[in-house]
Amino acid sequence: MGSFSLEILAPVIAALGLLYSLVFWRAVKAAPDGTPAMQKVAHAISIGARAFIRRQYKTIAILTVVVALALVVAYGLTGAPGEGWKKGFEVGGSFLLGSLLSGIAGVVSMVVATKSNLKTASASKNGLNAALTMALRSGTVSAIVITSLSLLGISSLYLFYRFALNVPAAMIPALIIGYGFGASFVALFAQLGGGIYTKAADVGADLVGKIEAGIPEDDPRNPAVVADLVGDNVGDCAGRGADLFESISAENIGAMVLGVALFPRFGLKGILFPLILRAFGLVATIIGVYTVKAKQGEAPMKAMVRGYWITTGLTTFVLFVCSALMLGSIPSATVGDLFLSFFSLQNSAPWFFFAGVTGILTSVAFVYITDYYTGKDFRPVQAIANASTTGHATNIISGTAIGMESTGLSVLTVCAALFASYWFGTQSGLPAGGLYGTAVATMGMLAMVGFVLAMDMFGPITDNAGGIVEMSKAPEDMRLVTDELDATGNTTKALTKGYAVGSAALAAFLLFSAFLEEAKISVVDLAKVPVFVGAFLGAMVVFFFTSLTIRAVGKAASVIVEEVRKQFRENKGIMDGTSEPDYAAAVDIATKSALKEMILPGIVAVAAPIIVGVVFRAEAVAGFLMVGTITGVVLAAYLNNAGGAWDNAKKFIETGHLGGKKSPAHQAAVTGDTVGDPFKDTAGPSLHVLIKLFSTLTLALAALFI
Amino acid sequence: MGSFSLEILAPVIAALGLLYSLVFWRAVKAAPDGTPAMQKVAHAISIGARAFIRRQYKTIAILTVVVALALVVAYGLTGAPGEGWKKGFEVGGSFLLGSLLSGIAGVVSMVVATKSNLKTASASKNGLNAALTMALRSGTVSAIVITSLSLLGISSLYLFYRFALNVPAAMIPALIIGYGFGASFVALFAQLGGGIYTKAADVGADLVGKIEAGIPEDDPRNPAVVADLVGDNVGDCAGRGADLFESISAENIGAMVLGVALFPRFGLKGILFPLILRAFGLVATIIGVYTVKAKQGEAPMKAMVRGYWITTGLTTFVLFVCSALMLGSIPSATVGDLFLSFFSLQNSAPWFFFAGVTGILTSVAFVYITDYYTGKDFRPVQAIANASTTGHATNIISGTAIGMESTGLSVLTVCAALFASYWFGTQSGLPAGGLYGTAVATMGMLAMVGFVLAMDMFGPITDNAGGIVEMSKAPEDMRLVTDELDATGNTTKALTKGYAVGSAALAAFLLFSAFLEEAKISVVDLAKVPVFVGAFLGAMVVFFFTSLTIRAVGKAASVIVEEVRKQFRENKGIMDGTSEPDYAAAVDIATKSALKEMILPGIVAVAAPIIVGVVFRAEAVAGFLMVGTITGVVLAAYLNNAGGAWDNAKKFIETGHLGGKKSPAHQAAVTGDTVGDPFKDTAGPSLHVLIKLFSTLTLALAALFI
């Protein structure tokens, strides 16, 4: 294969992927829209979501431009004459491109979700399989768009530098690191704003609706119910979309930076390997999604897991082919020879393949660990449910203990993966092979991100569909279908979070190494006072940031509670059902307060590593980055798993155990669920973004800290 | 001053201190014992506490002997022939001595507390000041014994090696590192067992008593009430006593190890400085305690704070004298010259003095930070109280956010102290001066540990006195006195925890450096995979250990709940007051389950660093140690401050705010308080011990990891 065809392969597949998403999208759009009552609800949700996204991205756009200018000026003033400004424009420009594409990914996710919730609600009258297919295919649209866009952006930047500016290939990865920072920056605010909005609306609606007024969830009399449904779209869809967009981007860039170290041996192949593996992983995802079909009487989760395994198998095959063709150290003339030489242990290809398989296995392990800690059929959730019988406090104590316990297996898995992939890499016999082994493991883990993302989007779409069915007073059997899908969606959402934490942890080491490469340091010596202080501050900032996000939810929720109480007080007709509540006012107030509350944690996240870097320099910021990441991963695993377990402990009781609904145990379990909401849907996901932001930010600013 | 008189000074003062504790003790013993009803209650508590301590220390003794033998064998088999066994006996022997003295410290604390609770209860009929003085003087007995014993043990070991075995002074610190490990080992199990017992009994008594049966706290009809009161003595007194015994020991040894680096310049003085400063700090503490007297109508806390400030002033003076005489780099013939040379900036003495003052200021800062985050008069506690009005869940969410927020100021303070003291140390111009600066700061912070310890012991003693007054149905005005003292005790207990975390964090860096010295490595490079994996595991083990301790409380509490329910069920006369519950059965069952539950977390704590060290060697274990410590400090600050804030949010509401007692807000606040109990009294304090155990264990085993 010629060098140019290799360079053009990933962008072509990415562009084809984008086009192919239209196939899914047209199928979704062609589906029927349901009853006028449903359309009315969906319309209100759509308006609210669009209003939020518009205002949110306006704020983000301003912040982005400010940061881009600051980047240009900072590099311009500190760099060598001429050089500095050039570097500034390179970093600032790729920062803007990353931001822009991340923004588009978020908007597309939101638009798709607010259209397909109605389609799924409507499909639920044709039974489980129809609704399942509709929701998953809709999720796939966003998944493909996000994956393709990230890939297209990076590979276009690569082509631009290579052919428009004639930069040698090995120098390009260092020029596009601003792209990852841009993606992280937008993801941070998208996830923060969306995450705060969605949980503030949820908690606010529950506090007044379920607890004070005693009306059921999604009841149309609750003025905050539309805001709650909007939250799923802007938090879980747009927020998570931006989150995984930056994961893909950051990992691609990090791997390319490390690939440069292998340039003398592999040439272009080492640098382009991550992009090409990702491109074919996208193809595997599309095939995998087509295989998800629930058989007669089968639980939808089973069909989903089957599709996941098929995707995993295909991804492993893709990994095998790509490793054999691109990462071999035995020169071969023909493709057939390359395949044959794979089976020689003197070749580096099989070792990198094993490293990649380690990554794929890690992804599987995280799915099972998360399932164990948050699934209804295992000890942890049942222990929390049992503890609920002795009251609110024991429910919380038990959930806290379970969440912290779950960090054990999670971290052991990451450490084992890191160690194994590093070892496999060193067996390749290449210099820097160990590091590249961990990079390939990360690529393996993230290769099937498309399928995971589709499963993740499935959650809020079905959740919304359920809300639309309930609010439009559709027949009971449709509600049963959406309820079952909603339960499946809760599981897939929990699994995705496990996957996101795991991949963030694995990718972290890769990004650290890329940072050290950029900052031109080879040692991060914790025994030095500034490095130790940096590390200490890293751990602290993670806790402090989490505190801010949790508090933000509390503050925004209390504003919504006030609004709902006011509407109930001023319009007595709402509770009788004779008068409609003012949904738009609740949506508006939720939007304003969520956007206000996202600013402070966002600033802390961006400012902290910069301050440490400027004051204590590169090695200290590496300590900050590494220990901040370690703490962030552990804390996020705790928050996600505790939240998921509380949620399902409540559901376990609601299915008739330990006294069932309305029992004292159920009340205690509701408390746990409410506490878990900001843990698992605001703080935890924000931490994923935070730790990747630390990496991409320090990577982009490395030159300033030297 | 001759070398011998310098060497003998600390042990002589320590021995005198031990004797002087008898002066306080005789005054306590001579005080009246109160009514027969009171004596009966106190007797039951005393029997329960003794039974627990006897069984607990039997278990600990077995474990200690096993570990001591393992140490001897491990060193014997891995060391050079002859050398290894010798080293094994040195480490094993000092391990046993440290364990033994720590055990004695714990037993003394318990005996004093179980005697003085009755004396304080009885003194409360003579008014606030009489009871205050009694409780504080009793606490001082334990404080002096603990401080003196630790000092006496180390300085005796020093004298033994120096004069019985003729070892050169500079080689001795490395030989006595087993002592710190022994102290930590016993402290771990003392704190775990006591901490689990006290909170299991507390939560168990509250769950059935207050919530199910609706009887007030400390009501004699509750079968678990004596177990609850026993818990204060075995958890807060014996456990915290062992905890601070090891703090003092570990820090003394660490500072002596670092002092060796300054041996060429300071000779013996550098090594003995920590012991002598500690000895004079003890004298300052005794004087400080005498000054605590509440003026007419004054809040007892104010008197306590005044005593604290006087002790701080005296300690600063002691530090000045010791620095001037011992740490000067300008040779002077007479004492007068030494003092004069202090004021020369070419001299190293003033810089080390500043470093020590940094430590003292850090201690003050921690007291104020803790007070802000857990005091009723400030935003954090009031925010939690306000959040309680919207229910259980918002109370928990708010407390979680506040606890995490509090890590910010705590860590900033430690980092600032570390940085400043290091900088002062480097200004001394001596090689290794920076590290010694952080060591002197740690010594400064821990110099007034005696006074802090006395304040800490004050808490459980007054808590117990209140219980005795309540259970013996003594007059209302006595109850008012003990209630006020109890509130003061809650504050002092919270402050001590802040102090303990702060000193653990500051001491940590000193102990790391001592470890690196012992392990003969100079770099801890986080960019290496094994070191990073070690660091990751360190952070995880801290969370996992915390999970185990919290779960242990839950399990032990549920056993107690069952027992209390059984007694209520089988003996209907208890609730009518016609028949007495079987207190001893509840005590017995609490003892058994607490001792059973302390084993697993204890084994995890000891095994984890050893496994990392054996598998990944010294540099990785250093990563484990450092990041484990960082995470432990941050997590402990969170747990302690969240727990303290929840406790006082409840008290804030109970004093009539937001609806007062029995209001819905109060119920929510009770939930927060119950959740906070195992956080602040089991998990948090166990973490203090854990992180110091990591340090002393790795220090003692360093030679095995090279």
C-alpha cells in the first residue's frame, strides 16, 4: 500500500461513515410520529432542549474564543521570536477546530435524541422489538457521527499540514495537540452544564412532585416534568457525546505522539495506526448494531449483549489484520508475506496484537465489574436494599461502602492491563515498545467506542420515550414496553460509565507519556517537594471540583423547587388537572441556573493545572496530572458505582422485595437513589472529562511549562 | 553541655513526666465517687471496657508475636549470612517494644477514662468549672503517659544501643525503626477494633432505641446503652491514644533518621533534637493544662482555647531555645554566644526556627479550618441544616459537598507548610537542609501534641459523664453541666481530628524521605509503569480499606440491633421500667463482633504494601506510600469534616432552628448524623493510622524491598 493511500484511508472511511449515518437517520425520520398528544409533549421537550443548547453553546463559544486568543498570545509572548507566534496559531487553530467539531457532535446528539424519543414512543405500540430497534438505531446515528467527526477532524488536520504546509509526517502529531484540548474544553462545559441541568431538574421535580405533592414520576401536572425530560437530552446525550468525542480525540492524538517514537522503524504506519484501527472499528460497530434484535420473549438486554459480543469479535479481527499489516518489524514485500510473518515471535506485530487484545479484554472486564456492582441480581445491590430496611442512614452507609469497595476490582483491572500491555510491548524488542504497547491497548479498548456510545444514547432516548408515553396518556401496554426498555437503558448507561472510567484510566498513562515527550522531561520524581506538592494539589482539586459539581446540582435544584412550589401556589388548577402548568417557565429557570452553576467548577478545572504549571513548572504539573488522574479515576468509580447501585436497590425493592413500593425500606431507598443521582450523572461523568482535560490541557500547554 | 547529658536529657524528662502524671492521677482518684446509682453505672461501663480491652489486646498480642517472628525470619533468610539474622532481631525486638508500650498507652487511657467519667459526673454537682477541670486533668493523665512513654521507649532504645552495644550514634536511628512499626501495628488494630465497637454500639443503640422504640439517648431502658458508653472509652480513648502514640513515635524516628544526614555538622544534636524538643514540649503542655479555668459565665471552650494559645506560646519559646542551642551552624563556646549567634542570618538556627514556627502555625490553621467547617456558627454547617428542610437526601448531598470542599483549605495549608519549611531549610545553607526543615516543621506541629491529646480525651470522658448522670437519674442541673461539657467535647474531638490529619500529612513527607534514605533510592519516578501501578494501587487501597471499615460498622451494628430487639421482645418489663435489660449481653455481643470485623481491614492494610514491595520493589512501594498517603489525607479530611458538620447541623437544629427537635428537618439531620458517625469516628481515624502504618511498615521493611 502506498504512503498516500494509507494517509487517505482514515478520512475516507470517516467521511463514508458520516454519509452512512444518514441511512440510519432517514430510517428514523421516516418512522411514524405517533398521536398528536405525543407530538405535543415531544415538541415541548425539543424546544426546551434547543433553547438550552443554544444558550449553553453561546457561553461556551465565548469562552472558547477567549481561550484560543489566550493560547496564541501566551505562546507568542513566551516563545522564541517568530517561532512563538507560529506555534501559538497552530495550537490555537487546532484548539478552535477541536472545539467546533465537539460542539457539532453535541448538537447532533441532542437533535437526534429529541427527534427519536418521539419515534421510539410511537414504535412502542408495535411491540418491544420495534421500539428497541428504533432507539438503538437512533443512538447509532449519534455514535457514528461522533466517532466519524473526531476521526475526520484529526485526519484532515494531518492532511492539511502534510500537503498544504509540507510538514514532515513525524512532526505533525505535535502540531495538532490543540485539537484534543479544544475537544476537552467544550466537553467540560457541555458535560457540566448538561449534567447539572439534568439532575437539578430531576431532583427538583422529584422533591416537590413525588415527595411534597405525592404525584407519580412524569406526571403531566408537575411543572418541572418537561425540564426533567429535556435534561436527559442535554445531559446524557449532548454531554456524554462531547465527553466521548474528546476521549476518542485525545487518545488518537496521544497515540500518534507516541507513534513518532516508532517512526524510524514503522514509518508512517506507526503514526497512522490509531486512525486506521479506529476507522475499521467504526465499520465493526455498524455491523454490530445491525445484529441487535430481541428474539421472541427475550430480554432486550440479552440482545444488546449479543451485539456487544459480535462487535467485540469483529474488533478483535480488525485489530489482528491492522497489527499484522502495519506493526510488523519483519519487512515483507507482499500482503501475504506480512500475514505469514505475523506468526513469527521475532516479529513485533503479534506482541502489539496481544497488547490490543488486553485492551479489548479490559473493556469487557469493566462491563462485567460494573454489572456486578450495579446489577439487581448480585450481592452489592441486595446488600443496600437490605440495609434500607433499617432506615435512610443505613442505606447511605451501605451504598457508600459498596461504592468504595468497587474501586478495588476496577483499579486492579486497570493496573493489570497497564502492566500486561507494557510487558507485551517490551517483548516487541523495539525501543519505546513498552509505551507503545500501552497505547495499542488503549486503542483496543476504545476501538468499539461506537457501539458503547450507541448503547449509551439508547438510555436517555428510551427514558424520554417513556416520559412521552406517560404524559400523553397513551395505552398501558405501550408504557410496559417503554418501561422495559427504560430499565435496559439504565443498565447500558451504567455500563457505559464503567467503560468510560476504565478507558480514561488506561488512556491516561498514554497521555502522560505524550506529555513527558512534549515537555521534554523523562522523570517525574515524587520525592521532590514541588512535584509532591503538585501531586497533593492534583488529588485535592479532584475532590474540590466534585464538591462544586454536587453543590451546583443542589443550588440549581432548589431554584427549580421554588418555581414549582410557586406554580402550585399561584395556579390551583394544576393539581385538579383543569389547568396546564407553565412548563416553559420551569425549563427556562433550570437553563439559567444550570448555566450559571457550570462556570465556577469549569474555571477551577482549567485554572488549577495552569497555575501549578506556571508556578512549579513541568515536572510538578506532571505530578499534578498523574495523581489527579489516579484520584479522579478512583473517585469517579466510587461515585458512578454507588449511584448505580442505589438506583437499582430502589428498583429491586419496587419489584416487590422487602415490602415493595411505599414501604419504609422503599422510602429509604428513594433517599439513596436521590443522593446517587448527582453522584452518577453529574459528578462522576464530569470527573471523566476533568481527568482528560488535565491531560489534553497540559499536553497543549507543555511548551509553556518547560 | 556534654554529649552524655544531652543523651540523658530526654529520657530523664520523660521519666519525670511519667511520675508527674501521678500527681494528676492522685488528684483524680481522691475526688468523690458520687451516688451509689452513679457508681453502679460506672462499674458496668468499666467492666465492659476492661473485658473488651482484654480480649482485644489478646488478639493483638498474638498478631504482634506472629509479625515479630515473621520479621526476624524474613530478614534472616534474605539478608547476608549472619547480618540478616542480626538485623532481623534488631527490627523484631524494637517492633515488640513499640507494640508493648503502645499497648500500655492504650490500656492506661482506658483505665483513666473509665475512672474519671464517674469523677466528672460527680463533680458536675459542684458546677461547670469543677467538672471541666476534673475532665481535663483526667485527660491530661493519659496525654502525659502517652507522650512520655513514647519518648522513654525511643530514648531507652537509643541508650541501649549506644552504651550497652556500643553502636555509634549516627547508626542508631536506622536500628530503631521497628519501634515505629510496632506502635503503628498495635494502633491499627486498637483504632479499628475500638472505632468499630464504638460506632456499632452507637448506631445500634440509636436505631432501635431512638427510632424504633422512641426512647431518648442514654435511656437506661435501652439494653445497648452501656455498650454505647463503653465504646467511648475503648474507641475514642484507647484507640486515639494508640493512634497518637504512634504519631509521636513515627515522627521522632523519622526525624532522627533525617538528622543523621546532618550528623557531620551538628553531631549528636541533630539526631537528638526531636527528642529534646518533644520533652520540653511536654513541660509546656503541663503548664498549659494548669491555665485552663473557665471564668464565671464563660463558655468552657473559651477557657480551653486560652489554654491552647498559652501552650502554643510556650512551645514557640521552647522551640526558640532548642533551635538556638542545638541547630546553629556557627560554633560558639558558651550558651550566651549561642543565643547571640542566633540572630545572625548566616547561622542555620533561625531558619530551622522559622521552619518549626511554620509547623506550629499549621497546627493553629488546622484548628481554625476544622472549626470553620464543623462549627455551628459558620456557613458550612448552616448550609447542611438548611438542606435538611428539603429532606434526607438533600442533607446527605449537602454534607458530602461540604466535606469534599473542606479538603481544599486543608491541602493548601499542608502544601504551603511543606513548601515554606523546605524553603527555610534550604536557606540554612546546609546539605539536606531543606528536608530537615520539613522535619523541624513536623516537630513544631507535634510539639504540643500533649495538650491536643488532653483536649481529645476530654471529649469521651465528658460524654461518659453525661451518660452516667442520665442513667443514674441525677438532678437536672447536673445534666445541664455535663451537656455543656459534652458539646465542648464534641468540638475538641473534631479539632483533634483536624490536627491529626494535618500532622499526618506533614509527617508523611518526612517519613517518605526517611524511607528513601533507608531504601537507598533517591528518585520515585511516576513515569515508570511499576511505580505508577504502585501509586494507583495506593490510592485504591485507601478507598477499599475505608469501605471495609464502614461496612464493618454496619455489620457489627446489625448484630447489636438484633440483640436489642430480642431483649425487648423476650422481656416486656424493660420498656415499663419494671425489669432491667441485660446490658452485659449487649456489651459481650458488641465486643465479639467488633473484634471479628477488625481483622479483615487490618490484614488488607498490612498486606497491601508488603505485596507491592515484594512484587514491584522499593521504588514502586514508594509510589504506593506517597500516593496512598495523599489520597488518605484527602479522604480522611473529607470523612472527618463531613461527619463533624453533619453532627453539628443536627445540634444546630436541636437548639431550636428550622423547626427544632422532632421537625422533619431534624429527622433528616439525624440521618446525616448517623451516616457521619462511622465516617468521623471509625473510617477517618482509621485512615490516620493507616497512612502512618504505610510509612512505618515500609520504613521497617525497606531492606527487604531493595
